[in-house]
Amino acid sequence: MRASFKLFYTLIVFALVYAAEGITHHDELSLSDYHDEDGHTHTHGAQVPLGYVKYPWLSPNSHTTYPGDDDVTADSIFSGITTFARLPWQDCLSPTAASAKAPADVVFIGAPFDTGTSYRPGARFGPNGIRSGSRRTFLYGSYNVPMGHNPLRSGLRIVDCGDISVTPYDNALAIKQIREGHQELLHRTPATSLKDQYRNLRDSERLEELRLRRKQDPEFEFSKEDNADYLASFENVTHVPISKDGKEHPRVITLGGDHTIVLPILRSIYSAYGKISVIHFDSHLDTWKPVVFGGAPSDQAAINHGTYFYWASQEGLIKNGSSIHGAIRTTLANMGDYDNDDNAGFHRIEAREIDTLGVDGIIKKIKDTVGDEPVYLSIDIDSIDPAFAPATGTPETGGWTTRELRAIIRGLDGLRIVSADLVEVAPAYDTNAELTTMAAADVLFEVLTVMTKTPLGKGKIVVKQVM
Ligand SMILES: *[C@@H]1O[C@H](CO)[C@@H](O)[C@H](O)[C@H]1NC(C)=O
Ligand SMILES: *[C@@H]1O[C@H](CO)[C@@H](O)[C@H](O)[C@H]1NC(C)=O
């Protein structure tokens, strides 16, 4: 094993008996993998939603042509049926659709629920609003420049599953529907094994190295020995899932809906990961006791978009002490609300701390709090200032810019985010320029990039036992 790989595995535990599996694919790497559609098990072309819609970057010569050349036109982003970022649509929760259960690695699902809202209603239209705002997300391709990573080229299958059916007439039933829909998706076997996910990421890095070398020397090839070394580095290595049930799970990105939906989502997450650390971007705490938030005139009224984390904490769904809020700037009943928030297990970053800690300081505080734990990410669009995202249930001035929130999310690189949501987009209050829904979509592009860069596994060196 080469020294660099030894270093790579310093932290890795020696495990028991696993037969080392042979290398089954990608025996040779070539730069053509960069441009053709066959680089990975799940091809880039497979991400095209419908045959008649083409993206500029799917042109046969996409690196040399522009929208309008060849048979590709720029109208591909405003025609056709709208899915999140024009990803393929799969009717995942249909009892009859033939493709319903086709395996996927990251699924977008809407939860159009807004009957837990205290101020402006309308987040039931959030899922389709975000989809609409996301149409141009991949206009120029899906390569995320600051992250140096292309989520659609990570070899994963990423689809939009439409919406969970949610009744607007009965909150208890709606909450049950959301948990069941989420849990159904979460417990499907992913399309890409952990082993292949790690392999695909390493292949992408190697192809980038090849591209850079060929800028110096167009004839450059890795030597036979170097290729053999590279392939050998996969021998005797396997990865185990970080889940509590020991299984590999797809990631679910839920489009809200008001924030109440996070209670049923955390119940679903618990079924796979046990108690989870939560990163929560929001101007509000959402850990309020029902008597404080809404007065709790009935059991049903006690569960709403200001109390769902109180209930999640009471139910033991959240890890105590390794969860954190960011962008907080709400008024309080009194300072006792913060004591209550401490009891629910959260640390806090105030919105105004952006001026003292800066983006880097905030990222550090988040990483120090959640450590190496599996983490659930919940983003209320009201964490962003209403100047940039006005269309939300309970707007608060003095928030972060879209640029700041996006930078902070990119800073979560390396964390193992098991699933996420973006909630409280109420498109009826948006500008004609789709400010809020575009911000929501672009924030989710960062989330998708961070997720696809870090598989949900722990590495192990597996030594074949010599009898
Ligand atoms: C979390 O830990 C704190 C400090 O130990 C404790 O006061 C609080 O009751 C705990 N909360 C829960 C929900 O267990
Ligand atoms: C994998 O394990 C076998 C058997 O122990 C060993 O011969 C081989 O060198 C190992 N490969 C690497 C790359 O460590």
C-alpha cells in the first residue's frame, strides 16, 4: 500500500473476515470519461427528465458549444414539466406506477402541509414554488465551483419523487401521512452501494488529476504501476453504514410545508438512525412549550410550527447537547425560553453573530457542536433576511444574506448529513422575480453538493484471514 493510502486509513479500524471483492468496473480511466455519458454506473444522461428536453451541457460537444448550437436550445429550462432542478420525476409513492420503487440515492419529496402555521399561511404551495424557482439551477451545468464537486456527476441517482399526499383537513392524520411517506422512502435500498459511492468519488478526483496533468502534457497517461496501485488501494477495504440499523439508506430532501413537518420527519429518521443531532437554520427557536406558543387549547393545537422541536425532544428523537440553531433573532416571552431551549438539547447561534464570528466562526461553532455525529439538517427560509427571501410564514428582519447562508452550508462539507428539509416557503408573498423560491432552490443545491461529497459510511480495512 502506498504511503498516502496508509495515511488515508490511519483512523480506520481493522475489521473481521470479509473476502476482498475484486474490482468489477473502471479498470482503466480515461479523459473521455469526462465527456461521455458512461463514466459511472448511473449516467449523467439518466438525469434528463424527458427525452425532448435537452440541457446545453448535454450537447455532444457541450464543452465547446453554447445554447442554440446543435440541437440544444436554452428553452430547455422553461419548457416541459417542472421538477426540482429539472431532475427526473419518479412517482415514488404511487401504489401502481411501475417505476415507483426504482432505487435512488437522493430523493426530493414535497410535504405540502401548512395548517400548523401561526402567521402567514401558504407553505402548502412551497414544494411547487421551490421547483419553479429551481428551473434554472443547472442551466450552465451542475458543477459547484466553490465546492469543486458536481453532484450530478457523483455517480448517484437523484430524483424528484413529487409530493406526499397530505390532507389539509386533519393535522393528526397529515402528520401521520408525512411520517409514513418519508419512512417509506428512507427505508428503500439505495441505487448505489456505499462501496461504489466511495469508489466513484475517488475516480472523479483521479479524472480531475488526469485533466490537470494533460494541460501540461497532452499525451500524459498514468503508468501501469500507478493504475495498479490505484486499483489495489480498493482491495481489502469496505465501508459500514453509519445508521443505527446497520443498513444503507437513501437521503431524503423534503420540500416544505410549514416547519411542523419536521416532527414526523424526525420520527422517521429515528427509525433508521436513532437519536440524531440537528442543525437548524431559522430565525425562531421552535422548541417552545405549547402553553407558550399557541396556548395549547387542544392536543392538536399543541403541535405546530413553533413547538415541534419541543415534542421531538420530549419523544427522545434529538441528541441532547449536540444540536444547534443558527440565525436566531426572534423575540421571546422572556429569557426562560432560552432555558427551555437548553433543556431541549440545543446550542444557539444568533443571527447578529455573523458580524462578530463571521461565516468561518459560525461554521466552526456548528462543527464543534455536532462533531462526527450523523446529522439532520433543517432549513427555514426565514433564516435568510426578508430582503432576499420575503415569501415566508413568519418573516424577521435582520437575517443573513442568501450568500452568507449558502457559504455556511458549504462549510458543512464533511459532515454526514443523513437527510434535510427546506421549509416555510410561501410563494404567494414572493416577488414577481421569484426571489424566495430561487434562494430556496440555490440553498438546496449547496445541500445536495455537500451530501453527495460525503457518503454515509465509515471506512474499514478488512484483512483476509489466513488460516
Ligand atoms: C439535556 O441535558 C441537560 C443538561 O444535562 C438537562 O438539563 C436536560 O434535561 C436534558 N434534556 C433532555 C430532553 O433530556
Ligand atoms: C489484501 O489482502 C491480501 C490477503 O491478506 C494481501 O495479500 C494483499 O496484499 C492485500 N492488499 C492490499 C492492497 O493491502
